[in-house]
Amino acid sequence: MRVGWYGKAPHQRQRWLCRPKTGAVQHRFAELLPRQRTPSSAHCLECATQLEEWEGQAGPRTYLFTAREIAHALREVARGLSYRRAAEEARLVGRRVRGAQPRPVPGLHRPRWRQQKRSAAADGQLVANWMDVFAPVVLTGELPTYWPERIAVDSAEFRIAGGNKAGMSFNVFIAVGYEPGDTKGRLWRMEAFPRRTAADWGEFFGRLTGTPKLIVSDMDTAIRNAAAASFPRGSAPAPEIRICEHHLKGAIRRALSPIAGNPQHPVLLALERALLSAHDWAGFEQLVRQTHSPQTPLLTMINWLNRYSSLVEQQVQTRPYPGPFSTGAAEAFGKEISARFDRRSYVLSNRRRTNLLLDLFTLDLTNRVDERLWAEKLRHTLALRDGFAPHQRQHDDPAGRSSLVA
């Protein structure tokens, strides 16, 4: 039976009384996942049924926030909100801001965002701690564990400034995947690395199982070397490792700068089709060598051909269809991540937390954010732990050190 409340309004929780039929001593207890007391006029967000006072949202023991409010904050982070702004949102939804009016939980009409001055009550550490503890729970089973048939990979660099981190940076590796029959790829995986070496790319490729049939990258030799060392696996054939045609043409045009002012030059016209077949490439190369003369010096292009021509010859002989032929999709996601980071990249320092953030971005950018499902996963995991969440800040970096930069 119900026997009063514990806690301070408006965050009271029901206390229950147990009277064992065996004659054992009666005792009071709280639910495994205590529920917030609700106003008498409250209704269920999903079915509109009126709720009893003791039928509010459940949450972790010793926490002031419910599982649904935590899931809501993680959803806002996945959509690009900063930790500080997400913390402000969570405190407003959970009525944890002094003097603030109760704010509806997602599912009902949400009033426009109220700008507030920054204060300790809205510090982003609240959500940063939730990222460490609860993001792995909502991410479980949501991201691919294998490499698809074809992938395009790229990286984006982000600077870190301030204090002893001035001039440092980290890199986000990005893979866009294409399943059999796909002509349009989807964001497959992202991960932050302090450097951009072949060893780092090998670690990235080693995260998932399987062997892709095609890997497209820019002209970074570290990527190609890592791909050649990481694949194939088992009895799968070795993947075809191709250079992005956009990057190839860009490099060739830079090498052809002496004739860049004449867009109708035969060499530049031949370049438009040079990468479509072995025949087109052979004709382009022959034309370049014939054109090179004291009157039209193309020595830079000749040197480029001497270095890369054999690599391009192999690539154009097996030009696949439907591709991809470039890393454009991966680069586009890099720009999206840059926009979501905004100026936050300057203060990011914890690699684990940043990778969890990138995983949440991946779910949002592939339309797999489900706040209700996330709240259910949180409640299920908490129930298996007797209602208690893992200890916070177990993965903080040592003072003065950053796991995100070299």
C-alpha cells in the first residue's frame, strides 16, 4: 500500500508499505525505479490516459531526473545541441531551474526556447556525465558491426585552442557505406583520432568485421596503405582500393596550370573523359606527352604521370558501376559535423566522450533517434542494476592531459 512521499516538491516520489502475510515485520520501501509525483491533471504522453499522482516517469535511484528526461537530453545532443544547452533543456523539462515554469516532456507542444544567462545550474557537465554513463546504453545494437559492400572514407580536422592545447588538433574519420544495389550511401561510421596515420586508419578499419569490395579515398597514402594491410579477412577477396576521381582531376588540373587559362585546350578537353576507361586514360597520357615542349612546358604534369600513371591505369581498367567514384558524400558529412561542433571543437578533450557524441550524431543523421525507445532501454538497464546507474566520470582524463590530441 502507498504510505506517503519522500523528497522535496516538485520532485517527490512514492513510498510504499509492505505487510508480509507470513507475519514478518512490516517495512517501507521505494520502487526499484522510483517514479516522480505528477500533478493531479497529468496525462500519459502516449495514450492520453489520466495518471495517478504516483504514476509519473521512472528514473534511476539517487537521481533527480527521470529516464525520459535523460533520453530527451541525449536526443538534443544527437541533434547538435551543446552539452550546456542540453543541460539547460533538461533542467527546464525536469523543473530543476529555480523559478522556472514546468516544461512539457517531448511529445507535447514545446514552447519556444527561452534564452537564459549562463549559471552553475545550467553547466554542461550534467549532460557530459550522462553521455559517459547513458549514451553507451542507448547506442547498444544501433550501429553497424560490419563493413558494407562499398565504402567511401575521408577525414576532417578540428583545431583545439586555449591554454596548453594551443595549436593542437584531432581528426574525425568518416565512412559512408553502400549496400548491394545502393546508389546513394549512408553514414556508416565516425570516430575521432589524435592523428591521421596509417596505424590510426588501420585501427578504424579494424573496428568492424568483414571485407568491403571497394574502398574509395582521397590521395592520402596512409589510407591506402592501411586498407591494403587491413583487408582482406578470411577467405574474402582483396578489396579494390580506388582514388576519388574528383581529387585525381583536381591534382591533374593543378599540374596543368601552364594551360589552365585556355579551357578549350585539347589536353583539358581530354581530361574530362580521361578517368572513364583505360582507352581514354591512355589517349590523355599520350596527348600530354606529345604536347609537352619548350613552347608548352608541362614538366610538372610529366612528373605527376611518372609517379601516378601506373596507379591510375589499374584504376580505370576496372572502373565499377554504380561506384562510388568520389568521397563527396563523406566530405559532406564532415562539413555537417563541423557545423554541429561549431566552436565546441575548441574545448573537446575527452576521446571516449567525443566518440560517443559522434555515434549519437550518426544515429540522428541516419534517422534512427527514438527518444521513447532510448528511455525504455535506460529503464531496462537500470532495472538489471537494481535501479542504480554506473558511477559517473569513470573515464575522465587525468588532470592536464587530453586523450583526444596527440
